[in-house]
Amino acid sequence: MVQLPPIPSTQAPTTVATKYGHLSKMHPDFEPLAEAIRKQTDQMWSLDWPDFRNAWLSLPPTQLADSPVEGKDFAVEDSKITVRDGAEIGIRIFKPVGRVENAMLVMMTHGGGWSIGTYEVEGADSRHMAAETGSVVVSVDYRMAPEHPYPTPLNDAFDALLWCKANAALLSINPESIIIGGSSSGANLAAALALKIRDEHVSGVRGQLLTVPVTCHPAHFPSDKYEYASLEQNKEAPDLTTKQMWSMWRKYVPNEEMGKQSYVSPLLAESLEGVAPALIQVAGLDPVRDEGLAYAEALKEAGVPTTLRVYAGLPHTWKFLPQLKEARESTQMVVDFVRRIQEGV
């Protein structure tokens, strides 16, 4: 059984849910699904760690009603690349069918608490982006915690980006036309990557796709500046609890003090000026809701063009539920954002 220690006393103080508390009221379309989701989640967390990971690997792909068809609308290729320490990591390439030249690159880092998950976490978005925007999507199978804690996952993502730029001809992409993205912990990596790209003067990144982003270590959230109620308000959400979120953080950042670093907690960056425009999607019934909302606010304060969409009453993993029209709506927002960046809007 995955061990879930108590929430530590070092957790940042939570606040009264004055602005965003109403967002936790369960969406009526999710209500009939909530108990089954809770039971499935509890069952998975009752497994030991190797079986827990394997259970995630065995989850079926999310197929939306109008999902593109492999071979007809897009093609998939798996490959390996070498990163800075000589290790090999996997990448999955989604390409539109037909002749592709000078395409936009969308590079995705998958969610899963930095320690579980696969390319399929964002699979629906990846397939739709390739099929509907003509982009080449590269999903990165970075090395995961606890075997490879911070900064290895972030370094792998950064090295993958540099590899893509250096191999632009092979991928049929424009190395100066790139979007980075991910969900949950993958969005944390994408947001950190946007900062690192800015700091290291890497060119070409024009957008960020951040879905249910994890943006701040819970021991260091600046609750004196931003509302921070969701970690308490949604601590027993059906698909992700606050204890489970803490468990993932401990694997990625065993030393809480490291959580103050901006590449771990992008919300704590001294400045967010100059990072790429962002699409942020937040779920109302989610322990990490308020850090996503805070990050959107911080980006806007820094002058970064930011589009925010809040899905009231839906859980962290609502995109895995094709029964919900909001799952398709969310993917359409991703597709539309990519098109806007392509068009320079």
C-alpha cells in the first residue's frame, strides 16, 4: 500500500475561501461519476508502489467522441534521445498525416506527480493538436521520482527541447515556433521550463499550455498574497486528496527547503516577465486550484498575456472523463490556443 503520512505542520497557512470557494460545489454532471471515481482512486492508492505505477500504465487512453484516427488523421512514432548525463529517455512524436514542413512544435511533459504517468496523460490533446493544427507534438518520457527527483525531470525536459531544436529538420519543425505544455506536475515542469528558457536565452518558445498546474510547494505558498483555501477545502476530492499531493511532492523534492526555488515553485519566481503567453485551465474541485489561479494572476501582473478558464465543480482529472462535455471543450481550447499562436494573434 502506498504510504500516506499525515499532512505536515510545515504546510503554508490556508486562507478563508472568500473569492473561489464557490468553485468547489460539485458540477451536476460529475455527481453521478464521483463515487465510482473515488472508489477507483482509493483502490489504486491501496496498491504497493510498483503495482500502483503499473495500474497507471494500464489505464485506457482517453477517447473523446470525435477523436482523430491514427493513420488517417495523425501518425505516431516512438524514439529515444540522449540527455546531458548520457542517459536515454523516450519521446513520442505525433505528426499530422501527409507532407509536413516547418511545422510548429508542441512539446509536452506529462502529468502524474513527477513519479507516475505516461504519454497518454495528455494523449487526447496531443492527438487533436497534431490532427487539427498541423503541429508536430513531442511528448517527453522524462525520468521520474523518487528514483530521479528534482532537478532530473526538469533537466530531461530542457534537454529534450534543445534536442528538438537541434533536430528541427528531422522533425519537420520550425525551431523558432514552439509551445510547451503539460498537466498537473507536467504543467509544473512546463512552467519551470518557461522560466529556464527565459533565463538561459533559448529562443523560439511562443506559448505555454498549463492544465491544472502545480505552481508552488505547499510549504511555501505565499498565502499572505493569494487566496489559498483549496488545499483544505478540497482535501478529500474524489480523484486527488491533499495527502496524495503531499506524497508526490515528497518524492519529487525530498528536501522541503528546495521547494523555495523558482524552478520547483514557479509562483515564487522573483519575476515572471518575459515568459511565453499562457493558457491556464483550472478545476474548481481540485486541491491545487488556488495555485493555478494565483499563477494566472501573477503572470498577468507581470504583463504576460494569459488566458484563464475555470471549470467550476470539476475535479483535477476531469479531462479523463469523456462523458463530460467540458473534457472536449478543454481540448478545443488547447487547439484554439495553438492556432492563435500559429497565426500570431
